[in-house]
Amino acid sequence: MQKKGTLDRELEQSLTEIGVVWDPSDAAFQRGLGELMAYESANGHANVPSGYVSRTGFRLGNWLTNQKTKARLGDMPSDRAAELLAVGFDTTRNVPDEVWESHSGALRAWFEEHAHTNVPRSHVMEGGIKLGQWLRVQRAWDAGGKLKGHRRQRLDGLDPGGRSPDAIWPDSQIIEVLREAATMAYPLTIDQYESMRESGLLRGPAVAVLYRRFGSWVAACLAAGVESGRPTLSPGGLKFTNSDVLGSIESFLRLHGSDATGKAYAEWARQHVDAPSMGTVTMRFGTWNEAKRQLYSRR
């Protein structure tokens, strides 16, 4: 077959009108582009699953993967990339990486609130992120050597191979955290330390982790060479019974709903001088979620 542009112009036009395809690759691209436009029109986005097959039998997911490969290798004409982008498909975008980053960010948020990564299997974070399921998959991949590069490093920093949450904070790092806290409050009390964590001034382990590691607040401060101040509440929380603490949490949850966070409780407790602080809650029950679990179990 002769190429387009080598024939008489009138003959070429006549052949085009009766359906002669001059560039099969362009025709194939236009077919895929049409399928993508139909998908976007029906779904409101162009995030096509990799295995998606259209109603016409067109393997749109595979076709888009091939377009990305071509773009990465420099074989994608700029006008085609622009046509795909106009529909909402960016050949340079790495969706799997974006999904992984959003889930690892959710794991960081969980750890900041709970000081551990024992996420329940069925737990779903805001935005529909199935954090419990995702974390178990990552641990399985890590154990099988399938988690590579920066992902393995990032996960190891958040959840070191699924080890005990205490392993996230080695003694040397805890000591550095306490010394940093002592530059803002000296002598350093439990309530001051917890207040710094809750306000975001300090990133460090929960008091419960310090107690499990060193045995007491005084011993932890001694290991860091920091003077421990007289706590507003004693390490055992003797000013409040367990029932008092749970009663305070119950009052808070009635006002703010059962999904309210420990951070929200800490702020509420600071505004109610007769309420146990978040430091007392974590020393009594370890985590905010455990305190809520014990509250519900006594009903």
C-alpha cells in the first residue's frame, strides 16, 4: 500500500472517504482514546483499573499501561500524550505510588495518635483508606522480600517488620526526646511532656511506652539526665480512680461523638480543670482506644 501523501490529492481524498486507513497505529490509538473517553464519561474520571475490559471487549486497562510504557521510553508523540491528558489520563502519573504514599501517611497519622501500629484488620481511616488490610499486605510483602527500595525504608521507620511498637523508639531516641522536652520545661513533668506531644511541639513516644521501657517516669528522666518535676498527678493517677477516668471519657464522648480522637480529648481536658488529663488516660490504659474499649466493655 502506498503511503498517504504520495498519491494524487483527489484520489487520496476519495480513498479516505471510503474508509482507507493510512496509518494503522493512529487508528488503533483513536480506538483506545474513544474507549477512554467513554469510560471517563460514564465514571467521571480516567483512573482505569489495570485489568479493565470495556463492554466492547477492548482491554482498556492494558492499552493505557502500554501508553505509559511508550511515554516512559520516549515513543509517545506529544500530540497523543496531550489528547490523553485532555481526557484526564496523565502518562507521567504513577497512581500506585500515590496510593502507597496516601496509605503510609495514614499509618503515620495512626501512630502519632496511638503510639503503636497494631491497626485492627477491619479499620478504615478517613477517606476510605483500609489501613488494617493494607498494613497486613505490606508486612506479608516485606516478609517475602517483595517490598523494595524506599517503600521498605519508609515502612521500616513506621512499623519495623511488624515488631512490638516499643521497637519503634530505641532507648537512645527516647533519651533525646526527653532532653528536647526539658529545653521547654524544667523540671519536666508527665503532664508537661504529654501537653507538648498533644500540641505538636514534640514528637515522641507515649508515656505508656516510657513506663514499659524504664519502669517509671523518674527512671526515664534519670536515664536522660533530666530532672523530673513533681507531676500534677502521681504516676499511678491516684487523684482519680479508673472509674473517674472512664467517666470523664464517657462525658466527653457524649458531647463529641464516639469517633472523637485522643487529641480532641486532650484539648477538652485542658479546658476542664476537674477532668483527668490525657497523660493520666495513657498511663492508666496505654492508649486512647484501649481506654474507650474498657469504657464500652463495662456497659
